[in-house]
Amino acid sequence: MTWKLDVTPDVCIGSGVCAALAPDRHRLDGVHARPVTRGVEPDEALLDAADTCPAMAITVSERRAVVGPRPWS
Ligand code: SF4
């Protein structure tokens, strides 16, 4: 199983939260973050980063289903 990691650059505000939570998966590139690679092994840290992104700029998906950010329960 592989997840796909996306960051919407025009939504990202460059907070750096994702790079702090998952530094091997997100990298700040100028004022925006970008995934290091789009295809990634499932990792809880990726969901944590998507959940805590202050701009909701991160999407984690498996095939066509969104797995992160997770809905509030
Ligand atoms: S946490 Fe969200 S807003 Fe902050 S750098 Fe990452 S993608 Fe951008």
C-alpha cells in the first residue's frame, strides 16, 4: 500500500509545522512546503502533519480516497 502526499502551494502559509512533524516527508522550499516524494509508505506522522497544518494545505490519499486530514471525532 502506498499513499500519495500533496501540498497545495497557494494555500500553504509556510508555517513549517509539516517539516517539523515529518521532516523526511515535507520540506520547506522558499515560502511553501512541498512533499519530498509524492508516493510514500503509510506513516502516522503524515496524518499528524495533515491534521495540524494550520492552512489545511496537505492531503494524504490512498488511491482516490482521502485519508488525511482526518475528520474531527
Ligand atoms: S504545515 Fe501546512 S501551512 Fe505549514 S508549511 Fe506545511 S503545508 Fe504549509
